[in-house]
Amino acid sequence: MKLKKINEKLALALAENGIETPNEVQKDSFGTLKSGADAVVIMPKGGGKSTTIVYTVIQKLEKAVGESTRALIIVKDKEDVLEMVEMFKKFARHTDLRVFGSHDKGDIDYDKNQISLGVDVLIGTPNRINAMFSSAGFNMNTVKMFVIDDADELFKIRMDTIVLRLSNSVEKTQRLFFSENLTERVEVLADKIMLEPFLFGLEDYEEEEE
């Protein structure tokens, strides 16, 4: 993918999967997301939202470090967990990043054991992540990237309270919302937990709608 200063191993994996040309939102947001700034990214369905999340995390983390989770990604349901784990396997294939997915239908004790062995990227549903990080022994302060996928849909079903609770458990992290729509709930929570967040994609989305 032709993005300025993209990690070479990541670019190779993307190219191997047929992803070489970024769309406008991906081009506009790459430098900011890479810098560690907070942001809300609006992308329509089929606009490469999941791909953007995955390559942003890989670009930022680069390689396995320590045993504690450094990127936490909250998604809607089991299907989204499994899909994103598979996407990481494809795009992080030339790195040693450790990725694990946890959802409400899995065994929580098994998941806890796997995470304790060392995970760089943890992908999970809101209730499962909340349950695990409410337990003793999980330190949210190692999380350097706090990412919410489908923020509009999650907040519509009142998951914003869980997201707020988890966010408040992290002292210093990059907070990113990815959403199809910029709803009032997305705006309110972004203003509440983010530090001077950037907004990407809204104009492109509105042009498509017209």
C-alpha cells in the first residue's frame, strides 16, 4: 500500500493480499493515526474500515514486546472477532505480533490463560473484555491503543458505558473510534474520553450519500 513511511513488512503483506492503493480516508488519516493522536474515523460499509484498523495497529506495534496487551480492539460480536483475527493473521504474517480474540461464547478461563501467556493485540466483545479486565491480574495501563470498531452500532445498544469504564482504566493511550456514521453518542463519548480528537472521513461519506 502506497502510504508515506509505512512499515515495509506490513506493505508487503498488504500487497500479497491485493491491497496496494489506499482510499482517500486512508491516505488522509494514516499520518495522524501513526502519530498516536486520538481520532474518530468515519467510513461507509465496504470502505476498508477493518483493514484500516488492522494495518494501523500493526504499523504502531511492529513486533512482539513483553507479555501484556498493548492494543485492545472492541468489536460487536463473535463473527467480527473471528474475522478480525483472520485479517491480522494475513497482514501481520511477516511480524511476530501475537493476536488473540475473545468473545461471549468462548471459555473465559481458557481465554484468560492464553492472554496471560503473552498477547500484543487483544480483540474482543465489550462484555467479555469488561469481564476479563474486571478480574484481578489484568493491567489496563499497558494498553497503548484503545480501538472501538462500529462505534455507532455499539453505542446504540448502550455499550458506551462499558467503553467509558474501560477507557477510564487506562492512564495514557491512543483512543480511536471507527464508525459508519457520526452519531450524537459517538461525538459525546469522543469528547469525553479523547484528547483533541481528529475527525476523518465525514466529508467523503457525505459526498457518497449525495
